[in-house]
Amino acid sequence: MISIEPADIKEIVEFALDREIGAFSMSADLYDDYDLDSLGSVALVVEVEKRYDLRIPDERMPDVRTGELLKTEIERLLAERASGEARQ
């Protein structure tokens, strides 16, 4: 299984924001604390989907407001995929 590190999440968020973040907190609200907007949110989803070759359901994204929640969602989707591949 792929290990998702806070540095990976920071890199994805910086890509979505199109700027570097000095101190990054996994518990910070991406929208309120880092000013992620709707365009940045789309960039974040695209980057995650490209990087990990998965699809984040649209209905899940409103709940993904922190780096920790993003990490958890990516790991959940990767585990689901691995489970499905193991059954084949």
C-alpha cells in the first residue's frame, strides 16, 4: 500500500494553491486557513486523482476540509481499490 505522508499532502495543497506554504498543519482548514477557493479545490482533486490514479467522488469533497481528512480519504480510496483488486 502507498504511504501518504504529510509532506505529500502539503505538496498537493501547494499545487492547488499555486503557491508555497511555510508551516503546514494537517489539521488546518484548507479553505479558511490557506484560502483554498473553488478553482483550487478542483486543482486539488485533479492532482490527487492524477498522482494516485483514483477518483474522488464529488459528494465526498465538501467533507474534505483539512490535510488530515484529505489523507484519510486518499487512503480509504486506495484501500477500496486494493480490496477490489484482491478479489479479482
